[in-house]
Amino acid sequence: MDSSNQAERKKRFTAKHYLAFILPSLIGILLFMTPIVIDGDITIPVAFLAGIVEGAFADVLPLAMTILLVLSVIMTVFVVAAKPAFAKKSELVEALFDVGWTWTIIRVFGVLFAVLTLMEWGPEFIWSEDTGGLLLFELIPILFSVFLFAGFFLPLLMNFGLMELVGSILNRIMRPLFTLPGRSSIDCMASWMGDGTIGVLLTNKQYEDGYYTKREAAVIGTTFSVVSITFSIVILSYMNLEHLFLPYYGTIVLAGFVAAIILPRIPPLSRKADTYITDKKYDAKEERQSIGASFKSGLRQALERATTNNGFAANVKGGMKNVLDMWLGVIPVVMALGTAALVVAEYTPLFEWLGAPFIPLLQIMQVPEAAAAAQTMVIGFADMFLPAIIGSGIENEMTRFIIACVSVTQLIYMSEIGGLLLASKLPVSFTDLVIIFIERTLITLPVVVLMAHLIF
């Protein structure tokens, strides 16, 4: 019976079905994973399109986003407090605004910080160019643009069979190495070639749709939402180490690979439940069967997915929901958490104190200027640029190289990825992020220092 059903499935695949799989998937690959060189800089088409929008509307985006966030918070407070009937009837309204009081309060603080920063009202430590100003005028326009294109075009990667094909082929590699399904490699590739925020957005959507368990989603979100090539080059340039790009990126890849093997096997990630957020879960039995499957088996799964796709209108609607969810739900959280983290980093000695234990560790590893480098080991938790900003003044080239590599491999920083993770549905808490950040630092630091000694 099973063989006859399979034969029927094979017979009904026509050229139309192959095109329904190939064309959207190919466009998705071109947009999210194909590196292009623009004016000497490596990027991907989605990031390039986002950059055009950001550049064209840079002057108005802070004001426009602040107004949009104010309206969204008013709606959020109304829905959470009054529980109107129309909110329960609309899946979109309920998903966007019925978020509970904890996230409502965080959104309110995010909007408050945005208004104070835009108008330069209140204490300067909130709206200065190193705290709220950095987020509202530099990061949020980037997030607005990236979310616009990444959110809208994500269905091309997820809904037309590419995940099924790649998952079947790479499952035999991803499972034993990283304890993850093969489809998670798409998350990694999208963020590696484009932006870590794209990886988080993609992972969150896959988790909500029932393709990842809680443990898998937490592992992917904190381990595979890697820093893009573009940002890595920016850090290297800021540290005046452009001539070391190949050893630099080779070190990042090696350190990230080691961390990706170890972290899923230790707490807190190893203790996450292997259960799904929804009853509409990925067929684990099918996945186990495809571990040793051929390309033909993966292609069959992909064609079935493309054949059962909901159509153009449904995918456009899903893309717009992704965009609105990130604009209205994530950006105010990033503004709230990121501003708070940057205020602590810039106006208190907390990160200097926290970095003190790294001084003897760096000295044992024979890292020059260990005391100056120590606080950069921790301050990256607040913002990805801070280690480079502080470390750029260090004279020793090897130490700057180590700081540049570690800051990129730490991955979790509250002004962007950390805030995105907490604002998403992914099952990670603030405590989880602190522990994982420390673990990543302790795992990647020896690898980076060893490579630095070999290079220098």
C-alpha cells in the first residue's frame, strides 16, 4: 500500500510541479545566500536592497519608526488591557498585540527611550549618540530595512521545498555534529551570507511552524545565527587589520565550529525540552528515514512541499505578517534592552569589573596588554561594536586580532541578536543568554588565541 501511494505521488509530479519548487527556491537562494560585490564590499542581494532603502530614507526613518512604535504600543496596551472581541477574531491582531503584560511593559520602555532620544529630552545618558542615539539613528534603520525584505521574501526559502531537500541531504552531517536537523543549515547560511537577524527571523518562523523542537530552536538561535561576512569585514577594518582577512575569517570559522559542536551538549541548551510549540510538528519519523536517503528522496519531499504550498496570495500574506511582527514586536524590545545595556556599558564600571577575571586567563595565554583586552571579553554582551571601539586603541596587533575574532564569535549581544532572541518566540531567557555568552567566550577564546600565536 505504501509503495503504491509513493508511486502515485511520483506520477503526479509534472514539469509544473518542478517549476513550482525550482523557481521560488532559486530566487530565495539568489536573494539570501548568493554573495555579490558592490563597490568592493561583499554582501547579498537582500542586504543590498535593504541598504538602498536605508540610504534613501535614513533621514526620516528614526521619526517614522518612532511614530509607528508609539501607535503599536497604544494598540498593544489597549488589546492586553481591554481584550476587545475584534482582537480574538483576528489572528494577525492577536499575534501582533496580545503579548502579555511583561512584553507590553518592555515595549513601552522601548518606545519611551525612542521618543526621548528623538527629541533629546530627559537625561543625556539615555539619548546620547553612544546609547539611545546609536540604536535609533544607526541600528533601527538597518533593522527596518532588513526586516522589510528578509521578512517578505522568507517564504521563498521556507515554503517551496528547499528546506526539505537540503534537510534530507545534510541531515546525516548536522545530526551527529550539532544534534540538529539538516534544514537548520539554511538558517546558518542565510545569516552567514547576510545578517544574524535574518537567521533569527528564519529560525523563529520555522519554530512557530513546528519544524524545530524547543531545544533545536534554542540551539540554532544562539549558535547558528552567526555574524555576517559584511560585519566581520567592518570589524576588521575598524581594528586596522584588513591585511589579515584570510587568517581572520579562518579563525572565526574554526572557533565557531568548535563552539557549535560543544554548546548543544552542555547546559543550558542540552536541558531544553525536545518538544514542539505546536501540534503541527515536523514529521520526525520521516526525518529519521531520510538520514541515509538519497538526493531522490529529498527531491520527492521538496516536490510534495511545493505541490501542497498555499499559493501566491497566502505567501504574500505570510511575508507581510513576518514584516509587521518584526517591526512592531521586535524593534521596541531591541530599543529597550539595547539602550539599557549600552547605558550600563558606557556610564558604569560594571563591565570592567566583570572583565577582571579574564586578566589572569589572558596572561596565562600570553596575550599582550591583557588588562586592556580583558573588559572587551565581556562588554560585547551589550553591543557588538563595543569590543572593537575599545580595542582599537590597543597597540599590539595580535591582541587587536584576538579581540576582533572573539567579538565576532561571541554572537549574543543585547543591542541586536540578544534583543531579537528575547523578543521572538524562541525558548531562551535572559539568564540563558548570559550563560551561553560566557560559555561561547570561554570556548572560542583558547581557539582564537592558539590561532593568533600561530599566525603572529
